[in-house]
Amino acid sequence: MDTIDQDIRTLMVGIGRKARAAAARLALASTESKNRALNEAAAAIRRDAAVILAANRRDLDAAGGVAKPLLDRLTLTEARIEAMATGLDEIALLPDPIRTELARWQRPNGLDIARVRVPLGVIGIIYESRPNVTADAGALCLKAGNAAILRGGSESFHSSAAIAACLAKGLAAGGLPEDSIQMVPTPDRAAVSAMLKMVEFIDVIVPRGGRSLIELVIAESRIPLFQHLEGVCHTYVDGGADLAMARRVLLNAKMRRTGICGATETLLVDSRVVASHLPVLIKDLLDAGCEVRGDELSRAVDSRVVPASDEDWRTEYLDAIISCKVVDGVIEAIRHIETYGSHHTDAIITEDPVAAAAFFAGVNSAIVLHNASTQFADGGEFGMGAEIGISTGKLHARGPVGVEQLTSFKYLVRGSGQVRP
């Protein structure tokens, strides 16, 4: 290991030790102290909005000619800063999951057994672009009694640091250890590699970013992961779809914000409604400024549709681009999603309850919707206050990772002198 890597390792070990010590105190922290810290952090974000915007301007100036979707994710506005602060206040209002009794029963021998929620411990969050993740991730970890080590992207370094400073003010006001939420103070990518090997200090890693980041974390991590893979999300317009609803939902699912993981990337249309629905849906998208890449049948209904390649069906565009394919009913739609999707979020538009039930049963994604936009794939929209990300794995947490998903449990067994025969 070279000198720079050794310096990074020393830095990260120091952060890990402080996080582990903070986690021990947070596990015993009162609901009142955590909520006060969150409310005071929200107040600090509002107070320091100008400072955060100035820091964000530094990041935007350094970003140069980055792609439009990345620029959108990186940009903070007064409205987005207020949304961050509101999110912290909403997390404070959520029930405290720690020490909640999940189940309790008695055995014939008199043992009284209870299963109760406990914090995970120390959570490492590695993310790109979106500086607002700093506030969401730190706040959710705190509410669930966990210490957090946050490693934001180099492109949002100054913005994230300014937000983290507000979180530190909240922790101090709540009488909680300032080390409860720590930002990795270097953009050096070696810090990520060091973090992924800190098994003695970090209990779980949450990666949130593009394919290259996720693949790096999966390849290098020695720590359990909440996997947040890319959002290759589908909207399937079934033969039983109401056209007016399909038009409204699809346009929102694709174009409301093209750079988020819940944006629809592929439109599937039942062959039964090619004549009645497909031309209108494609025209709506094109008129809204969305490029459509389609199969032969899609291209036949509008000459502006460009040919889709096999790679298009697997692509998370995060931009005003959508792939379009005609399928023979709900079963073929399910097969296409299983073949090309990322198990993130997929929707069916239909008035046919049988088709909807088949889609719900057959699509193996973290979030499956009926007659609603895929852009509802968000912890806040689920009433969870906020989220760290959408987990596409199947163990421990799946879908929006909110406060409850950042906990584990233990068994409390009360006896009266029992011994096992």
C-alpha cells in the first residue's frame, strides 16, 4: 500500500472508531433527544440556505459540461433546500422504531420471549451527485439510532459538507455525539476502497449511484450491502387500459423528472391496442421532447421513432429518452421485464383486474404499481418520511429503505430460574 493509501486508511480507521463509539451512545439515546437534533438540523439548514447555495455553486462551476441529468441531480435551489429541511422535520415526527416490541409469547416452561427492534449500529452510505442524500441519509440513520459515515461524490463535495455542518449543529443541540454523522473529508476514491473493508467498524454499506459505483461496491465490499441497482423501470399499457389515464400516467412516469431512479425507461404496449393507444402515447412523448426508440411496430405508427437496439431494453437513460415495444399481453410484458429489468419499479395501466393481478403476481420487482406513475417509487411518497434509496435486493430490506429498514432486532428472554433438561 502506498503512502497516500496508508494515509487514507489511517483517516478512515479514525472515522470508524469514532462512529462505533457514537453508535453505542445512540443506541441508548431518547426519542426526544433524537427528534430535537433533527428539528435543530432542519432549522440550521433553513438558516444557512445561502451558505449551502454558495457551496453548491462551487460544485456546479467545477462540474463544467456534465450531462444534463447529472447537473439536475447536483443542483440545489431554495425549494430543494426547503424540501431537505421539511424532510428532517417529517422524520422527527415518525414513530421511533427502537425498542419497539415486534412480538411476544410465552413458552410452556414459563419463558417469556419478546422480539424488539434495535439499531444496526454503524451504516456507511456511498452516494453520487445528489447532495440532498446527505441530509436524508444522516437523518434516517439518526432516527433509527445508527451512526452514519457518509461518502458523497466528489462532484457534490462542497454542497454535502455544508449540509453536514448543519446536521452537526443539530446533533450538538440535541446533546448527541457530533461523530454520530460524519462526512468523509476527502474526495479521494481510495477512501471508498478503505471504507468497504472496515468490517470492524461498519455493519452495513448502502451504495447509491450509477452502475459503475454499484459494481465497484459489489466487487470490493467485505461488508453486507443494501443493493440499490439501476432503475430500468417499465410502464406496461395493457389492452384493458383507459387511454386518458394511460396518457396522463405515462407522461408523468417518464417526464416529471427524467433523472431519478423511478423514471420509466421502457414503455410496453399490448398488441391489442396498437391502433388505438400506441400512436397517441408516442405522440405525447415526442411532443414533450422525449426521444422514442422503438421496435418495428412502434416505428410503423410514427416516423419520428428511431430504431431500438437490444441494449436499449437494458438501459437506464436518466434522460428524456424512452424505449418502446409492443408485446402480446401481460404474460409477454412480464417476461420482458424479467429479462431486461432491474427489479426496481414497474407499473401496469389497466382496468382489467385479472391482468392487474397477474402483473402483481408475476413481476418480481421491489415496487409494483397498478394505475399509478413509477415516479411514486420514493420513501417520502410511501409515508416513510424519506429514504436512503430503493433496495433491489431481497434480504433484510426491499424497496424504499427508511427508518424501520435501518434496524435489526434481538430477542429478550425472561425466565424465573429455568434450566434446559
